Amino acid sequence: MNVQGIELNKIHDYLWEIPKNGGMNVPGRIYSSRQMIDSYMQNDEALKQVINVAHLPGIQKYSLAMPDIHWGYGFPIGGVAATDLNDGVISPGGVGYDINCGVRIAGTSLHFEEIKRRVPKLVENLFRKVPTGVGAKGAIHKLNSKDLKNILTRGSAWSVENGFGTEKDIEHTEEKGRLAGADPAKVSERAIERGLDQAGTLGSGNHFLELDVVDEIFDDQKAETFGLFKGQVVLMIHTGSRGLGYQVCDDYLKVLLKAEKKYDFKLPDKQLACAPIQSQEGQDYLSAMKCAANFAWNNRQVIMHIAKKVFINTFNISEAGLNFNLIYDVCHNIAKIEEHLIDGSIKKVCVHRKGATRAFPGDNKSLPEIFRQTGQPVLIPGDMGRYSYIAAGTSRAMDETFGSSCHGAGRVQSRHQALKAGKGRDLVNELRKGGVVIQAHGLRTIAEEMPYAYKDVSDVVDVMHNTGITIKVAKLKPFGVIKG
Amino acid sequence: LSSQQPEYLLVEFLSELNYQVNVKKKVCIAVESIRIKPGEGIYNLESVLLLRNINDETDILKQEIKAITYHNIEIKFHNNVYTVVLVFDI
């Protein structure tokens, strides 16, 4: 089949290959259904970006795209690329501006039926306590630069030491909430400045707090291990490294644009600016990126702690009675050094996941003991009106996608298009009729993030499930949303 | 500011304004002067800007710009007019 002049060869019903051509170092591979390609890819630059990524020096096996693929800066959103640790490159375009943007889901002992009358109050209280929106600040005391540098090197551990979390939370966070090798000296003063008052803030754009009810269980054993039951109230948090991360990306794009000339790279897009991983520029970016990733994990941890207090106060319930516990925290904008089987031998590679979630199977030693029989929880938020999913990682993901899966529904409308489509409509009421109470700083954000702006996340998750990359565990239905 | 291409210089200049808004809480209300000088493989920009403080009570920032991107950036010159399409990450 041919899409926008790009040849797509069918491997099977859910996998399509772009043959290696011209300056591509590897073929491209897209996980998608025929229906999704026909519906969403005819006018999207994303396929071209899959080809562009295949030009990166040292890229291994394939330039990959998950089914939520859509146009991004440099890499497509939903793009995965692994580069050789010794002669490959690292690219901020493969991580994104919002370094370690990610999702966490916390479970509770509450049944939706018990609390449904008090949902508006809960939403209101969460909106009041968790700083949201443009320039959100002040969730906790303003940090001094010593505190901040501590967060940059230690991630979620800072929260636990300062009373914003527990050891178990750390255990249930990807990489235990900290990437080693983060050096704050590689982070600019500007980035530090942007982060000082943003710890524990949600921000704006597509970031959210979402209250969900577990609507359907697909795998009883895995759901039980994850601590999920039908009718359960859970909280989902989606945010990242805020201004600090954007500044790190911005700073290093400038550095790496210069490196392109120095290392004589010929790349088809400026946003793919990169440097050899082992070069000074590459190592400096990696170190600064780790700092931003650690900041983001700490950010989600602080927000979760604030949310727990809101639950306790709203329902006048004890901490033990609430049993607010972190199911898992995943990042979906990151570059990480991992070991993968390539051409029959284990190789160290830098896996870029840009709008893609790690999906490791249970036998991976980096996972906590509790997930050894299930694989890691893979958290896939949908849109704020329909549903989200929790899935589990598999060994097939290790074989095919460098242990990666989709990260969400993926946009079908730009923010501008969505805003236009929402004109003249009472969107808050539309959501309320669908059983979702929303609070946001403005109608603009609500319009930009309406369900019609996104693909149906079920289609996306089904591609991953039917391919065996992840296994569906539970479907969540939103009933309360807080937006920036 | 200095950069190897005029396009990069433009991104840096706008990033500077964005930094002033996001961190220093100042907004540019006038450009008093702006000079771009091509050098040896490098372009330099000097500018004097008039800024004022953002008032939390009366000014509403409707849209946060995370970053000014380099996506497909190209300054074109046609009929004596320079044009460029810039993509902001919001």
C-alpha cells in the first residue's frame, strides 16, 4: 500500500514496513491496523518522520512507531529508536521537550458507588490544592537551589525523605524514580530557575489529574497483582518535568545543532539534532536529561501526596482506610541505556521513547518482585471522556519493540482544529452528561482536549494486545478531570 | 545573541522573550532597536527591548509556550518580504 507516496509493506494485520531507502540506515516499522492507517495517516507527516529517524547514525533494527503515532518535532510521537551505545547517537528530538512526561496511577480502597455523590466536591478540592495551569507554582515551599539539585540527582527519593511518599512508592516507579548519573552541573541556571517553584505542579496543555473507576477487568490474575478490582476508584496523574525539562531540551538542541556540523551528520530535519552518545555533547545532554527525568518523577510523587491528603480530607477517612497506593509510574518521553538482544547477542543501546511506554516482561530484573509473574504495568491514558487502559508488558515487546508499547490515544485534531470544533458548544455540560465532572482554568484547554480531538484509545490498545506486545489487564472510565 | 544560521538566531531571540515571560515574569512591549550582523560563519543579534512586569492581578496568560521549535524552519525572501513559519510547542 502507498500512503503519501510512502511504500508500506504489510508484515501482518498490525505491522507495516517501510523498506530501507536512500539515506535510511534501517527500515521503518509501524504497528497499526489498516483501518487506522486509512483514517489517520493520510494527512499526517508522521510516516515521513519514521523515515527521518531511520537516518540516525547507529540506529538498530528498525525505526519503530507505535499505533498512537502522530506528528511530533523530529521524532513522531509514538516513535521508538535504539542506537548503538558505542557508535550511535543520542537526540533530544527522540525524547521531546517535556522530558519524562509520564503517567502514574494510584489505587484506593474506595468503590465508585460509595463516593459518586461527592465527586464534584472531590474534583473541586483537587483543583484547589494541586497547582495547575500556565505558570502553576507553589505546591510546596519554594525550593532553594540546594534542594532542587538534590531532587535532580535523587528524584523521588527526595520526596520520600521529605514526607511526600513512601519506600513502596519508589519501588512501584519505573527506575525507582531515579536515573543514576544525573549531574546538575550540566543543567543551565535558566533551567534551574524555571524549576525552583514548579515541584508538585501539574502545568497546562494535555497534563491532567483524572479520577477513574475500574470499569472492566480482562485478566483477573494480573489485575489482582496490580491491586485492581472492578468498581474501584483510582487516580491518574499525567505530567512531566515542567519548565525545567523544556529548558534542558532547548539548551541542548542549540548545542547539538552545532555538533551536527562538527560530526558531519546529514540529517533530514533540524529537530533530529544529535551527537554521538560517547561524545562530550552527548554525555552532557544525557546527564542533563537524567536530571530533568528525576525532577519529573519527584513532581508526580509530590502531586500524588497532595492528592492523597485531598482524598483523606474530602471523605474524612483514615489513611489506612483509604489505602492510597501507587500501582505504577511510567515515563513516556525518555532516552535510556538498556540491554537488548540484537542479531543474536545482548547489546547495550540507547532506547529513545518519544510518546512510548516501556513494557518489560516479568523476567526483567529491573522490575520489582511483585511484577515477576505479570510483567510491568503499562499505563495508557485515553481521552477524558471515554476510557483508559492498564496493560502488562511481555517478552514479545522485548523481541520486537525494544520493550516498548503505546502511550495513549494520539491526537487526530490539532489544538487549533479542536478549538474550532468546540466553538458554540457547552463542552462542560457535554462531559457532565457523559458522567465526567471537569474543572479547568479555561474553556480553551477543555476544547483542545475534548474526546473528539483524540483517536479511540481502544483501537490503539487492541493493536498492541493483538500483536502480543502488551496484554490488556483493565479498562478505566473517567468520572472526574482536573486540567491546567 | 549569536548563531550559525539566521533561522537559529530567530529561534534564540524568541526563546529569550519566552524566558522573560515564563521566568522573569516580564513581557516585551516595544523593540527599541534590533541589529543583525553577519560575521565569519556566524550571525550576531543585538537588541534593546522595553519590558514591563506581568501583573498577576490584571494580566492573564492564556497559553504557555513551552518552547520555540526548529521544526521545518526556513526564512524565505520573496517580493522584498521575509517570511517564516514558526511552530511553538504548547
